[in-house]
Amino acid sequence: MGSATVARLQAEGRRVVPVSAPRLASGAHTVHHLLEQAGRLESVIDYLAESFAGAHVVINAAGLAAPDQTHEESLVGANALLPVLVALAARRTSVRRVVHLSSAAVQGDIDVLDETPTTRPFSPYSFSKALGESALLKLRRDWAGEEGAPVATVLRATSVQGSGRRTTERLARFASSPLCSVAGDGTAPTPVTSVHALAEFVSRVGCHPEELPPVVLQPWEGATTASILRDAGRREPLHLPALLCRLVVDTGFGLSALAGNRWHGAVRRIEVTWFGQRQVRGWAEEHGAVPEPRISEVLRQAHLALGRG
């Protein structure tokens, strides 16, 4: 995501300075403990502040995108502690806007993804992302009215696909296999999007001339549960009875719960593949900031990359 965003901004003629993110770990489980730990990492804050010198906008795309990982400390370090340190460092410089790339996974199985602070984490990954959001939004409230303080905005990316992404290769393999299937008629909207559209949206958010809301959601690219499988597998998926699919998903979550939620991330991916998930028409639609849809193109390229023509 970071590489795609840099490429997009440079193509638009923006001056971009990539910054290497420090590797961090944290055992924090609350915003209070997270902020407390961040306040003790002066050397990291100094490093980031020096790197941000002269910048007006900082985009944090350095999280750990590992939905199946169970090592909480590394996830919290990358997805919660680092965003706080970025904001603290930005406060010491000329930076006026911090855009933090989060994930719609923080809202779990909510019926409709939205732009409220509501989160329903269901895995170590989604918990780490939700904790990072909560901490940044607290800093935004605490610094409101403070002259010169940066304003943080959380940008929730949806299910982003792109060349070289493991999740995209996995989706293409599933779509090309005999197991390729959807629940019902396959017309349910799904929040599967392209990395190109995300990079374009990040640029529009970062360069927006007016004040941004606390949370913005990456807009829908028009994909449905069946269309993404047709694009990624070049075949019509099997259409399974919705009740049967629901039974399988509920059983999967039950078995995962018995194993300490070990497979919640994988089961949730199956659930979204079969049933999709709706999302609100949000800030992007209201401000004419909807990027060009490119998800079909990305998934067709993923299919060709498997060497199946």
C-alpha cells in the first residue's frame, strides 16, 4: 500500500519522502497503556520528527497487514503503537495532517461498514488496528483547539487487492478451483477493492483543502461476491444455498472459538467471500473523491499471474 501510494503521489507531481518505520512491539491492551508506553520512546519520536521535517502531511501506511497472525505484541507495535508515535512526532514539526491507514476489519461482521468510531474486533489483527484507531482519535480530541497541532484522520481501507499480495494470489487460486462458490445469487456487494484505487483515494484525502472528519472509509468499487470470482477465476462460481453457507460459517467460528479464536480471520474471509458486506456512501461520495474503479483489472491480472490464461 505504501509503495502504491508513493507511486501515485509522485505521478501527480507531489514531493514525497518515504520514511522507514521502526520495528516495534507492545503488550498494551488499552489506550491509556499505549499512550503511556509511547511517551517513553523519546528516541523513536525524535527519529520520526527529524524525518518529517518540512512536511505538511504525513501518511502512515507502515502497519503490519497480517490478518492470520496471532502474535499480538508485534501486531500492536506496528498497528497501534507506531501510529501514536507518528502523531506525537508530527506534533513537534510543521506537519498539519496525519492520515493513518487502518482497516475496515476493525468493524468485524457489522451489517454495514461505516465511518463511525464503532469497532468490533474479532482477531488479534483487527484488535491491533482498532486500538490504534482509538488512540489516534483520542489524541485528535485532546489536541483540538491547540494551535499548530496536527489533525489525525483514520482512513479505513477495505479488502485491498494488488499484484504481489498474498491475499490476492489466494483469492485467484480459490476462484480458479472447483471450490469457487458464493452464497445465493452472488449479487451481494463486497468491499473488495484495488490497491490503485486506494492509492488514489489516499492522495485525495491527504491533499483535500478543507478539514477532514475523524474517520473516512475507502469507497466501494462496485464489486459483488460473484463478480470478483468471475474476474479472478474467469469462470462462473458455484451458487450454494445461503442457509448451508451460514451453517458452515457458524460452525467454523464455533470450532475457532474452542481453539482460542485461532481461525477467526480465515473463517471471516470465507464469510465475506460468500456473503459480502455492504458499506455506507460516505465522505468520498459527498466530496467527489471517489477513485477510478480498477478491481476487475487487478483480479484479471492476478488470474493471468497464475499462468492459467
